[in-house]
Amino acid sequence: MKRFRLIPFGFLPSHWSLTGLEREKERVRYYYDGEERERRLLELEYPDPVERERERLRRDFVNNRIDKYHYECELLRLDGKDNDRIAKADVDYRHGVISKYDYEKIVITEFAKNDNELMRSLLELDYEHGHITEREYRTRVIEMECEDDVEKEIALTRLAYEFGDITEHEMNKRIATARMEPWVGVIDQEYNPNLGINGFGIELDWNEYWIEFLKINGYTGNSDEEIVDQWFADVCRSITSENVRFGGPIPPRNQFVQSASRGDGSTDYM
């Protein structure tokens, strides 16, 4: 505030030898005190408004009138970087205003060259910081990188097997089906000693392309199971004939293969 003085500044002998800037500064000190004195002295010492504001901020920080965070934020404003997201994020991160994850996310967003690079980098960031599981990460990578639907389905199927969601035979069936290839497999086998030589049984599974393959090769039936039954009976007869040809035992006349559908696309044979 302005101080009341009975004696004008220029009447004091101690001021007579002062000239220029020093004289004006002493005049301010003589007539003003507090914040008004500081403001006027700053205007004299720093004629450039930006440099004057920078010095004012420095003094406010040194004298604990503002904290370091707000001091650095104001410096960004003076430097014309208040809209620079990375510069602001750097200040925010160093002062604990945002997390490392949020900081890295901002940096990635600003520097990504295209949408694909952005999505891949953000995905890696989520995985590195534990926001998604390894399974979710690898699934999304496959979905992003595989442009071919068949190869995508195959990759996701193999991933499901790797994480124990499906069995090996289920994986092989899905892969063959995705490629539109015929597939048939033995998915289980067992032996019941109480049934003697008739106690051996197996469970078969197949895909639709295996049925088409059998139809092309002359097998017919009212259902997929009937078609597979015919084919499997031929396989058994072929094996028996081959066994007999090489001196094996002749099976009883009343022995034959029985089939039982499980209702899930697989069939037991005994």
C-alpha cells in the first residue's frame, strides 16, 4: 500500500545522487510497502510482461505462497505449453496427480502414428499394468492381427487349448472344421472285462465334412450316425479279414459291432 510521507522523496539528500532505474526503485521503496511495493519494483526490474510474471512466480514459490506443482503448471502456461498434453502429463505424473499408467497412456496416444499402432500399444499397456489377463491380451492380439477369418478361428482355438478350455481332440476337430476339412477321431476307449471279448468299446467323433466325405464315397443312411455306422462296420470287417488272412482267429458268427449315439455328435461302438 502507499505510505504517507511528510517529506517528498526529492527533498532528501540521500536521494540526490541517484539516477535512472535506481532512483525510481528507491522512490517506490520510499512511498510503498507490502505487495504494492513488490509489484511496482517488478515492473521496473522486468519491463517484459512474460519475464516479469516468471519472476513473480519464482518469488511466490520461494516464499511458499504457491507449491511446486502449481509453480510448474504456471510456467507451462507462460511458455505456451498449457495445451501440450505430454508436458502437462509429465508435471502431473512427477507430482502424483496422475498414475504412471495414465501418464504412459497419454504419451502413447500423442505419439501413435496410426489407429492400429495406437490400439496395439494401449493393449500392451493394459497388459503390462495388469488391467487385463494374459488370455485377454493374446485373444485381442489375434483378433487385431488376423485378417483372415479362418486363421483367426484356428489361432483362437489353439489358444483355448493352451489355456485348458478344450481338449486336444476338440481343438483338432475345430481346426479341421474351420478349414472345411473332413475329420474323425477316437476320443475315448475302454474295456469291460465282464463282457469278455465283447467288452472293448470306443467313442468316435466327427465333423460335418467327414459325413460329406463318406457320402461322396458311397455311404448312405437316414442320419449321420447310420452313415458312420456303415463306414465303421466296413473298417471292422477289413481289420478282421486282414487278421484272418495272416493267421488270426476267426470271430464268432454272432459277434457284431453295436453302436450307441451319445446325442452330442459322437457315438460309442462296442
